[in-house]
Amino acid sequence: MADSPLELLQGTVDVLILKASSWGPAHGFGISKWIRERTDGALGLQDAALYQALHRLEQKGWLESDWGPSENNRRAKFYSLTTAGRAELRHRTGRLRRYVAAVFEVLDARTGAV
């Protein structure tokens, strides 16, 4: 039986969306698909959380959007990373890497009192 998707930690949704957007303009479904494919299905975004985050990131000026045709010729909103969004992605990526490294320091500890 396949493992169920992992729950996303608070604060990771934004950085995942910013990273997905760094590859070029994409609509919401494309961003969600990119994240799911890169993690072999381990991470997935629910539609409501995805679109709330996209809207929030656009309001902060980290994403901008434009309407265009999707792959199946339907009207879709495409999101692009702004210069400010690229800077925020670098900042949050560094912070997330430090956090993950600290967690693994604890998980990999071989000695010490508990």
C-alpha cells in the first residue's frame, strides 16, 4: 500500500510555491503538479490551501499573475515570480535548510542524556 501524502509544516507551502514558480510562469494546477511530481507524491497541496497561498503571495508582491490559455486551451491565471519573490525564496530557502539541518542533528544524535 502506498504511503499517504505527508502533512506540510507551517511555512513550507509558500516556499514550495515560490520554488515552483522560479521555473517560469505556471497556473495553480501546474504548480501543484510540479510539487507532487518532484516529491513522488509525498507532498501535495489541497486546492483551497494552494489558491489561498497564491493569492497571499501575490498580495505581498512575491508573485504576479496574468491570464492566458492553459494546455487544454482554457483560460487560466498564470503566476510568475517577481524580483522580490526571488529574494524571499532565497531567504526562506536558507532558513528552511538551517531548520532541517538542526532537526537532523537531533535525529542523528548517537549519544547524550534523554
